[in-house]
Amino acid sequence: MECHQPCSYSCENVRVRRLTPLIFIALFAVTACSETPRTGTNFCRQLAKEMPGIAVMPATVEEVNAAVGHFTRLRKVAPLEVQQDWDVLTELMIAASKVKAEDAESVQQVADLAYASEASSKSASDWVKATCGVDISLGVQVTP
């Protein structure tokens, strides 16, 4: 629907009608791509959902794979203050999920990674305890 007359009110309506679908597409794209804000509050909310699975030391392949999911979901909302430490913990869980128990070298690599991630583990645990009131090393709430 072209407007061949000198620009007037009706030509502006044509332009607006053409732009309206583009505006809706742009708004949809922006909202579809938006993530949960990386705040302490959102992290603590997600932690409350994931805590039953994190509070248990994984012993089976299924539990390790489930832990990877818990840590990965938390990684997506981890604030900058804890993001790097949480990334290290998540990578450790991913490595543990891929270990081959019959391969001594594979087991040693995960053990080495666990020792190397000790400082990040402590930092993340301290941050979670101070921010969320949960001791993730024990799986218990320490503040009301």
C-alpha cells in the first residue's frame, strides 16, 4: 500500500503500519533473549530450588550428572562477585561427570582439579553463606 500523494496524515499512517510489526519483532527479540538478572537475590532463589540436590555429596553417575545440572543453572544467575568461583566449581562438576573410574589418569586429573579449585570452593561457599544464609558445604540454612 504505497502512498503516492504528497506526505500527509494518511502517508504517516502507512509508515506507522509498516513499522509496527518491526517494533513488535524487536521487542519480542529483546525480551526473548533477556536473562534472569545476576543478583544475589536471584542466585539465592535459584539456590533454594537447587539445594536439595547440592546438599548431597554425589556418589553415583546419576547424582554427579544431576549436580552438573544444579551447578550449571546456578552459574547462569551467579552475580559477578561469585561468578568466577562458581564457574570453577561448575567446571569441576563437569569434569567429575566425565571421569572414567577405571582410568587412573582420568581420576587423577579430577583430583588435581579438585585441589586446584579449593580456594574458589571456599570463596563461593563463604559468599553463599554470607549472601543466602546457607552453608552449601553442609547443606543447611544458617540464618532465619
